[in-house]
Amino acid sequence: MPSDATVAHKTGSYSDATHDVALVWGPKGPYIIAVLTDRSYEWDAIREVSRAVWDYFAA
């Protein structure tokens, strides 16, 4: 997402899981996204999913 995007989110990191849930105010309106992984501190996967969702709703 762009650095100036408005987001309210909560992360959770555990020894065997990394999660992020967010309310995002996108260019065409707000949406909610939840990404749950089964890997410790796996931020790359969350970033990739978040970017794909942003691109979808921005199209």
C-alpha cells in the first residue's frame, strides 16, 4: 500500500504464527482484510497479500 494510506490494524506474532487484521481506507472506499499465517514472523506473505488486495480494490 502507499505510505500515505490510512489504516487501522492489529498484529499478532507467536512462535508459530503471524497475523494482521486491518481496516483500510482505499482509493474506492474502505475494506477489511485479515491475513493469518502459520509461520513465525512471516511479514513478507502478509505484505504480498495486502498489496494484491490493495491493487484489486484500486482497479
